[in-house]
Amino acid sequence: MMAKLDQKDRDDLSARQFAFQEQRKEPIEDAKHVRNAIARFNQVKGVSDKERDEAWKRILAAAKKFDVEVTEKSWREIGRD
């Protein structure tokens, strides 16, 4: 089941609660959203590799905080078998 936020809840989140803070993309405020951010990571458009690197670090920190297992060491590994 996909984690959902209505627009008001999304607007109430601080930029720090998003993987891509400047764009306010991929919220990471709980375990469901962290898993969703990982699953949708490669679907985010209009960001640089540097922004992806920074977002990945935020996702890993949130994953640790919410006890979400992440098998990929880099965002470049997402979707590889």
C-alpha cells in the first residue's frame, strides 16, 4: 500500500522531511514514506546527481531512524537485480 499524504499534511511538513528538500519531493517522515521514497527514487525528474546524492543520504538517515532495511549502498543500485 502506498503511503499517502493529503495536500495540507504535505504542506505542513518542513523541507527537512523530504528527501529532495528544495523540490519538496519524496517525504521521509515515517517508515512507509521512506520505503516509498526508495521505490520512487528513480522517478524523480529535474534533479542533478549531486541532489540525488544528498537525497540518498537523507533517505539512509531516515531509514536508520525508522528501522527500514536498505540493501542498496548507492542510489545508482536501485532497481538492479
